[in-house]
Amino acid sequence: MLYIIDFDGTLATRDTVDGLLEKFADPEWQVIENQWLDGKITAVECMRRQIRLIKADAVSLNNFICSIPLDPYFLPFYRHVSAQAKVAIVSDGLDYAVHVATRHADFPPIQVYANHLHFDPDGFAISYPHLNPQCQAGNGVCKCAVARTLSNVHSGPVVLVGDGKSDACLARTADVVFAKGSLIEHCEREGIAYTPFEDFSDVLAVVQTWQTPQLRRAISFA
């Protein structure tokens, strides 16, 4: 079994990228954000332009990232599922934010797939090691491609836990979807079966009930 876990707004209780932009970037980032939400630019172009607007030193950046709370119920969930399943954090946000936040919270090592943040003399830049040019969603991280790659090694159902636009594509093909935020609206609009959740205690409560017959029934309706 494979668990694909979103980070911003899911494992982290708020969007770390938006938080960084609100704290350290020129207000122009909001104009760029609206262009993306309106479908005028891709997520890749949106992030590239927004990251360039951030002005902060490494200490201030790290302190802010560490101030963003992580879901306190994630670790009990992780301990329950990781013994028998692969768990990966797959985010269309910043790998640096994921690593800093999870290390600060004393998380065990968890594989992370995210966009790469670069420090350079002019500030910050971003690259896309998990970009798929064929991805119709236009995200920097193609969660469908990551899930396919991991599924080649870790057989079994794919479980998505997410909250937003970057999870929409994978929601169509995952065997089980846990959704909150705008992902719920997407699932309802597209007729995708999902289980709503508020935090990882809700996800854990469902997963703990899964025995083989129940899991097969859950997947058959996904």
C-alpha cells in the first residue's frame, strides 16, 4: 500500500508558501496568485515568479517555517501505517519548507517529493525536479507521476490525503481519497468518492478499521 500525503494545508495546518509570501514578499504575489487561480498562468509559472519576490535571510526564513504548526495527529497515523505501507510526502510546495518543518518537529525520515528551493545572491529561485511536461494540471510536482513511480516498487492500493488543487489530478486515479478544503469541492464536482477529514486523527480512525475485506470494499467504491 502507498500513502501520498500532501503537505501545505494537510500535514501543515496552513500553506507554508502563502505564509512566506505574506510575510516576506512584495504584495505583487497576490496578483500573480489570482492569475493562477483564474487559469491564466500555470502553477509552475506562478511559483517561479512569486518565489523571486521573497526577501528574507535564512534565519528569518527558518524561524517562520518552524512557527507553522504541523498536524499533531500525523505521527500517530504515521506510526500505525508505516510498518506495513510506504508513506511519502508529495507537495507542490517547497522541499526546503517540508524538510525544515519536519526536522523541527522531530519527525522520522520520510521521503519528500517537492519543488526545490535555491538560495542565490539575488534571493531565492525554484526548480522542478518532479515536473512532468505531459501533466495536464501544470503543477511543478506531478503527483500522478510520483505515485506511478512509487507504485512500481510498493504494490497495492494508493491512498491520497490532500486538501487542494494540486491533489485534484491524483484524486481521479487513487484507490482511496481523504479530502478536505477545496479538494472536497473538486471530488463532489467530478463524482469522485472521498472520505472527508479535519485532521489526521480522522484519517487514523478510518485506517484502523481496515481489515482486508473492508479495505477491498472501500477500494471497490473509490
